[in-house]
Amino acid sequence: MELCAKKLPPEEERRVRANAREYNEKFQYASNCIKTSKYNIVTFLPVNLFEQFQEVANTYFLFLLILQLIPQISSLSWFTTIVPLVLVLTITAVKDATDDYFRHKSDNQVNNRQSQVLINGRLQQEQWMNVRVGDIIKLENNQFVAADLLLLCSSEPHGLCYIETAELDGETNMKVRQAIPVTSQLGDIRKLARFDGEVVCEPPNNKLDKFSGTLYWKENKYPLSNQNMLLRGCVLRNSEWCFGLVVFAGPDTKLMQNSGRTKFKRTSIDRLMNTLVLWIFGFLVCMGVILAIGNGIWEYEVGACFQMYLPWDVAVDSAFFSGFLSFWSYIIILNTVVPISLYVSVEVIRLGHSYFINWDKKMYCAQRQTPAEARTTTLNEELGQVEYIFSDKTGTLTQNIMVFCKCSISGHSYGDVLDVLGHKAELGERTEPVDFSFNPLADPRFRFWDPSLLQAVRLGDPHVHEFFRLLSLCHTVMSEEKSEGELYYKAQSPDEGALVTAARNFGFVFRSRTPKTITVQELGRAVTYQLLAILDFNNVRKRMSVIVRSPEGRIRLYCKGADTILLERLHPAHPELLNVTTDHLNEYAGDGLRTLVLAYKDLEEGYYEGWAEQLLRASVAPEGREDRLARLYEEVEQDMMLLGATAIEDKLQQGVPETIALLTLANIKIWVLTGDKQETAVNIGYSCKMLTDDMTEVFLVTGHTVLEESPGEDAGLGARRGQRLLPRETPLVCPGLRAARRAGGRRGRVRPGHQRPQPGPRAGGRHGAGVPGDGLRLQGGDLLPGDPPAEGPGGGAGEEAQEGRDAGHRRRRQRRQHDQDRPHRRGHQRAGGYPGGAGLRLLLRPVPVPAAPPAGARALVLPAHVQVPLLLLLQELRLHHGPLLVRLLLRLLGPDGLRPVLHHALQHRLHLAAGARHGGV
């Protein structure tokens, strides 16, 4: 266990040589032993006592016990204090020891798991704790990955394997990992035993979706990425076996780097009791002081006359000293004012509440025959303190089962079924689904209701053919054919699976792939495309591309991605098609569907060869590899031709609207993050009852700059700068401010550009808000303090947060020249600040929206350079402490005091009610 806790110096890079324990041991890498427990036999007593004496009551009674040991001031036996104190400490210590015992038990179970390690040319059974960096281990199907491994080879063709990462990111979809071609042939034990490649890579870190390294072997070097890694906590699926080289072990693995140390947690009830005990103790001190003063006065004026009968103790030589000793005596006598039994009572109540949760029939899952289980006694009180819920949409509110519903191809929308009157038919009024019996490879579970799309395929529409050809080529799906004609697709995301399945049913069947080819059966004819490059999808790019060479020798790039990214990279040759497709996208998003845009681009042979050479150099670059690859991807994904768009449905899970309604009744505020378009997000909000028609207003932030999101009279300033301003009647919520100008009007959704009548004043009520990625940039790109996890809480949430960061970068580049005239901003950022940082806490705080400015108030227009955090401070002071403190702060600051905190260009109106000595501000 000592090896588990050994501290090692930080690394700048990691060097790992295969099958060379002696070489790797000189770097003193951590072993594969893990430790999640807090105590051991030696440290339990001092550490646990230190934690317990952080409770104010325990410290107080320890102090009281010390006082009772002084005979001059003690009037009670120390036994009356030490017994309840020891009892409380013992009960809590037993509880903590029991919890830590189960942590030790779990650690031992994990550390003693068996793994097959290649040692001296033979596979030997070793405990996980004995695995070392540089070892080659063998994994079999359904086994957990013991450490962070570089995949060397597998039972699947071309070194592929499938993993489940639920322990890491909660995703249950299988992901594909692939060995580099040079090691994928090392399937024989003798070849693996002779393998002596050396990996040079990044030091240990907690980034689950990133890995950068290089393999040096036989005087060649090969780039390594996250696609070549198997992380600890993953499970090998649908693969008989694989071999991997241990790169990170134990506490250096990405799983343990993300887990952190077990911390001492104090609940809100504990903090409240500490505060109450402090107040009670203060009251006790006041009583002791009053009684001691009375004692001193009595001894001075009366007691001095009775020295012959009631003499002072030997140590007491004055009335003042007698009062001083009496103070401590009264503290001891009145010690019962501080209730030590309160903590015992609370612990008993907590235990009872945890059993109530376990016994609750309404929390019993009959489908799985599983009752609720409270694994901590403080669960009930912690649930009662929940005020905000942050949730991902996909897979949390929805079923994560994607269905291909509609599409737009070359300006024509497919997927709607019209009745005899030309109106859209409802689901119950629709006829039979499209018949795909002509296709022996069609998926029988696939349903589509518009026969005109299949007719377009049969009539040979080139745009429709190219549309489904793109869907069958631009993906990372793996195909498995267990018997003739029975295809099983293994997709990393359900979106990809739905799109590839749609192409399959319409006659463009993805059959198989190798690292260099993709085979598609196009309307019964097998066609093999040469796979030249894959431009991976990530949360920054929000798109994926493949470059393929057709059998005729034509090189074409196929791309699919978010409309906000792809539409700005299209060739401007067909504006009409762009406008029609955009209308279709908005229509699909309004129906709550997930949308993607499809595009393609033909590449010249000479251009591609030069670009591919640059790509090869960038992929093996020791530094700045990701930036260089991103620039090359950006270069080739320009001037693409629009092909169409897809729309996929992800239905809500059962009980979601009812659950959200109950949470709303408990006054819990719910925020959901999604990577969908804003129209889709709003539609989903209404579907799951997050947004309701009885809300006073729903605010949508649509601006891209602070000035755009601040409606005001000085609209000419924004117009002169070429920025789009919202109409004055459009209410909105500024990110980080939560202060909105009421405009009144009808309930429901707010669309930018809609004019509204001006009704009379109306009282505030429940409100909803929609904030896109551009709005999040005002908080420095972070939703909560600290960086969000790399792969969580879900793809959509990460994409939206990343979109906020991207927008912030773009705006900062546009204002770079403006910033050069303001050196104080650069100084503020060098000092660790960032725009809007002080307002992070207020982003989701509910603020009552006034019906109208107070009578007699006049607008105080702060200078356009006042920083947002200052406005947040004024807002907080006004709401919680009244206008007097605001006026005092403004008076103290003055113009000279405002200048040091200038940062954002913003105009904001702050209304203060009229008082007795002023007419309002």
C-alpha cells in the first residue's frame, strides 16, 4: 500500500519501452496499485479526531473538559463532560471506520484482479497491482482494462476493437479503437515478446478525449492519438482478445486523475448547527461576563467585610481576580446550554431517514425489482438543499434512440405525408410505411412514410443518389455480417447509426471497411472506395469529413456537420438553394428534430497530393500537432457544395414531463444543455414542460455581442458599428446579468424582430430563458467554476459550451485593435481575470422582473466602458440591501474610482425607487 501513496515529481514527458522493466523502472513510474481510502491503522485516530474537532461543539466540550481539570475554577467533576464527549466521538469514529473499511475492501478487490501479462515470452497471471508500465497485457472479451494501454493488436481485422466507456463518461454506446498498422500484425506471442518499440508521449493528465504521442520502432516513428488508446475503466466488447502496452498505471491513469482524493464533506445541516452553537456559545459568554462582573462587584463591596468567615482562596488576592475565576466557573456550570446531544439526535434522524428511502414503495422499480438504496445517511438532507439541476438532454431526458424522420435534398423536403387536401397528415392518419421489400439488405425495423423519396432513388435522381452515398461513406460505423444478408452496425453514436441505416434501406448499403477502403453496395452493385483521409468530428469542429477516391479515380470530400459551422463554409454559387435549405432546417428544428447539413467538394489530384503531404508532416509533429491538423482541415473544408440536410427524432423518455413538473413545484430551477439549434431546444423545452404557456415570458438571447444583447435608446451607436440590434420591444436576459427590461405582450415564445403592443404594468411571474453558445462566452466559456469534463455530461452539452468558447475567441479577435487602446484590460487578464468572471455566480440566479420603472425614477446611464461585475454588484446591493448602500457606493467610487475596473462596452439602466430626499435614480 505504500507504493499506492508514493509521491513522484511531475513529468514533462513520458518514455515507455516495451518489454523492458529495468529501463522503465529508472523513471520511477507509479505502480498499478490504487488507493481511494482515507485512513490506515496508523493515521485513523489522529486524522479522524482532527476531522471531528472541526465540529464546533466537539471543540467546545474539549475546551470545557480542560477547564474542569483546573481545581480553582471547577465546580463539577470532569467525568460529566468526558463521558458524553467520548461517546459522541466513538460513535462517529465507528461510522467513519465502517465507511473506510468498505473503501479498503473495494480497493483490495480491484488491486487483486487477475490479468495476463507477457513476461519472458510467456503469458502469466498477475494481480493488477503488480502490473508495471511497459508491460504487454492481454485482454479478453468483457474484461475491464487494467491500465491505460496503447492498443497493439486484436482479434478483429486491421487491429480494431470495441470498448464501452460507461465507467468513464456514462456513455453506453460502443466506441471503436484501432491499432496502428505497423503493430496490428503482432498477433503472435513470439512477435510480441520481441517487440521493443518506445513510446514518447504527454505526461499524465485528466483529459479523457485527448492523447498525443509517438511510437519509435525500427528507426521509424508513428503518430499516436486517442483512437489508439484503451483507458482504464473501459470494458472490451465484441472482440475475442487484444494486446496492449501499459503507458499509464495506477494513479497516473486518466480515470484516477479525474477521481481526485476523498474529501471530508460537511453538509449544510452541519454548517447550520455549527453556526447555532457559535451563537449559543456567544450567549453563554455574555452570561458568564455579566455574572463575573456581578461577582467582582459583590466581592469588592460586600465580600471584603466577611473575609474572617469566608476567606478567599490562597491564589485569590483581589475582587477582580475573584470575578475572573468566577467567569470560568459559570462557563462550566452553564455548559448544558450548549447541546452536545444535538449531534447524536441528528445522526439518529439521518439514519432513520435513510431507511425511509430504502422502504419507500414509490421509489421501487418493479421492472427491475430494485428498491431505492441510500448509500449515505445524509442523502435526504442533501436532496432537500438542491436548488438547481443541470442536465444533459440526449440520453437523460430523451431515449437516445435516433429515428431518421425527414431530409432536404437539393431544395426539396422529404418526410411529410400530405392528405387529399394537401395538408400534413398526423401520425394516426398516415397510410402504410414505405415498402422496402425490393432491397434484400434493408433493415426491417426502419420506418419511413414518404414514398416520394424512394421514387426519386428509383428514378435515378443524381442529387438523391449523392445524398445517400454521402451517408453511406461519411461515418465511423463498423459493419458485422454474421450470415449472408444479416448486417449489424456498430456505431459510436446513435445519430450515425440512424443515418447509415437510412442509406441502407434506400439502396446504399454500407457493407464493410478496412483502414484504407470502404465498400458500399449501391442499388445492388458493389462499389469499393479508397479511403484517403478521415477528418474526425470533435466538439470544436462540430463536423466530420472523409476524402475518398471512387473507382473512376475522382477524389471527393464528403462532409456532414452542424448548420452553424457548415453553412459558412459553402461555395456562394447557389444562394437560392442555401435559402431554401435554411428554411427547411428551421422547420425541422421547430418540430424538435436534430439536424445536420451535408456538403461535398471535388479535389484536384495535384492539390490533394500536396495537402496529404502536409497532413503527414503535421501528424508526426512533436509539438503543435493538433493546431497544425486543425489548420489543414480548415483549409480543405472550404467552398463546399451544399447537398442537403437530415432531421432525426429522439423521443422523450417516459415520465420526463411529470418529473420536471414535480421538481418545479419544489421550486427547483432546471437548466438543460444541448447541442441542438435554438429552435429545437425551445421546442424540446415545451415538450418536456420545462417551458410552459403559463409562464409570464420566455426570454431568448440572440445577440453575439454585449451591445446587441442590451436594448436601449442609443441604438445608433450599434448601427454605426455594423452590429444587429434587437427591437426595443424584445425582452431578453443578458448572460451573467439576469436583469431584463419588461416589455409585456402575449405569453409564449419570443422571436427576434416581432413587434409587440405596450400594455399597462403587469406583475412579475415565472420566466424561462434560452441562452445559446454565443451567450455563454460572457462567462469566459464556462458554465460553472472550473473546466467542464472532456466527455461529459454529454456530447450536446460539451458542444454548446465549446460553441460559447469559440464565439468568444472570434469576438476577441475582432476587437483586438480596440483592445490595444486599453492597456488596463490586458493587465486585468494577465492578473488572472476574464470577462464577466465576477458574474459567474449570478448566471442562473432568479431575479424578480419589475413591471415598470418606479414612479419618479430617472435613468442613470452608466458609461459605456463600465465593467459587468460592477453592475452585478450594484444589482445585488439594490435587491438585497436597498438603494441606500448603492448610492453610498456610487458616491465613494465616483468617476475616478470607476476607471480602474473598466472592461466591457455596455449600457445598462439601474432604477432606484424615489426616497424622501431624492427623486429616484
